[in-house]
Amino acid sequence: MNDDKNIKNLPSPPLGAEGFSPPLGAKGFSIPLGAGGRWLKILVTALCLWYVSHKINWLLTWQLLERSNKLWLIIAAVLFTFSKVVSSVRLNIYFRNTGVNLSEKANLKLYWLGMFYNLFLPGGIGGDAYKVMLLNRQQKHAIKKLTAAVFLDRISGVAGLGILLTVYYLLIYKGTYYSYEVLAAIIPGLVGYYIFVRKLFPSFVKSFWSTLFMGLAVQFLQVVCVYSLIASIDIYDNTNQYILLFLLSSIVAILPFTVGGLGAREVVFLWGSQQFKLDSHQSIYISILFYLITVVVSVVGLRWVYKDPLNLAQKDADI
């Protein structure tokens, strides 16, 4: 009862007349996209890329790609794909906390469709909104409980990022710049996170530790993915610094300022390469290749733009 009361106090997802309606079975459904906000985020993305373009030579970055070890790029793509499968399972745990019963296969299709929409919708939030609205419209589950599920799914991912950030911060600074204190902050941070979930979302507490560890696993797999990108161009020095920049850029990419994080990641990598005295072209190579892998893997979700994953979900559940 307390959980329902707390969830009711959450703001409803914004709905507006402007947006686009995918050719899917949810009648009357549209993803809210204010034209002004959409164009503003496209502008911010363009400005970020323009800024990066004036700081590096794209030809040199392209040459890095040409001479890269393609086997390592394939390994990176496989690791990224696996991280998304784990992330899908984590989200389904949250859905089950709300009473939504989807098979892992059906949930994976819905998750991949959300990834596809995140390619085009600013900040990577649009795909989450789509999943919430589709489950509400077709299966009549409460919007606010579903919103709580995807919100906590995001938070668990950020928690995993935060833990790895503190570890790599210590690996780089080795006790200086308060790195031990930053690492120790993990404990009160997790305590605060647990209290936050327990107080506001008590029905999700039972999955707190499993989703936290899965969130950490997702980020770990993506870190190994970036190690593969690093290995593809034979970088042997300062690998911890590159990983720290990747983790920072992942947090920045979540913010709804750019389209799919494009531009924001590159700015973080460029800034970090200057701070750590790294090769800027290698830094941008890592950032761009990670984005391209995200695009290639996410495009798989295009299939379910035209085949309703929730109609297929019932068939999966019957098998």
C-alpha cells in the first residue's frame, strides 16, 4: 500500500500533440517529442561535434580505423550485445515486481525496440517512454508503476557506473586526490540508495541486490568492450585513463542534452585526453567506435517496429 501511494506521487510521463506514431499495433499511441526540444538537442549534438572537429584531424582518426584489428572490433560488438541482453533481463526483473509477466524472449524484443528508438530520440529516454506506454496501452498495466520500474532500471545502471568509476579513479591516482575516500564513499552511497528504494519503492526492495549486481555486470561487460576497442589499435599505455573517460562519458550520455549521447561522449573524451595527455585521435576513435557499435546492435530493433513485440509476447508465453 505504501508503495502504491509513493508511486502515485511520481509525475506522469509528459504527453503532447507533437511526436511520431510508429507503425505498431498500439492505436493512438505516439512518442512525445516537442519540436523545439528535439531541434535544440540536435543543435547541441551538432555543436559538440563541430567543437570536436576543430580539435582533431578526422583523417587521422579514419586511418586508425583502417589499420585496426577487425577481430577485436567483432569481439567488442559481441561483448556490447551481451551487455544489452543482461540489461534486458535486469529490466524484466523490475517489470515482474510490478506484476508484468513477459517471457525473457518477448522482453528482449521490446528492449531491442526501445534501443532502436533511442538512436533517434534525445538522451536515450524515448525508448523507455515507449516501453512504458506500450505496456500500458496494450496490457493495461499502471503507467506510474511501469515508470518506477524503468526509472529504477536506469538508476541501477548509474550505480554500476559509479562503483566502477571509483575503482578506476583509485587505480589512476593511487591514494592521491582523495582517491581512497572516493572509494570508501561506495558504502554510504549504497546505503543511501537502498534507503531510497525501501522508502519510495518498497515493492522493488526484494530485487535490490540482484538488479544492483546485474547493473554492475552490464557496465563491466561494456568496460571489457572498450578494452577490446583499445586493443584493436594496439594501445598499451594509460588504459585505465581511457576506461575512466569512457565511464564518465557514459554518465554524460544519459543526460537528455544530445541525440543518443552522440557528441557528448566525444567532448568528454577530448577534454579527458587533454587532462591526461592522451592521444586525442585515439580517444575520439574509441568514442566513435563505441557509438557505431551501439548503432549497429540497436538497428536490430527495427524488425519490431513493424511486428508488435507484445502480440508476439503472448505467443512466447504460450510456448
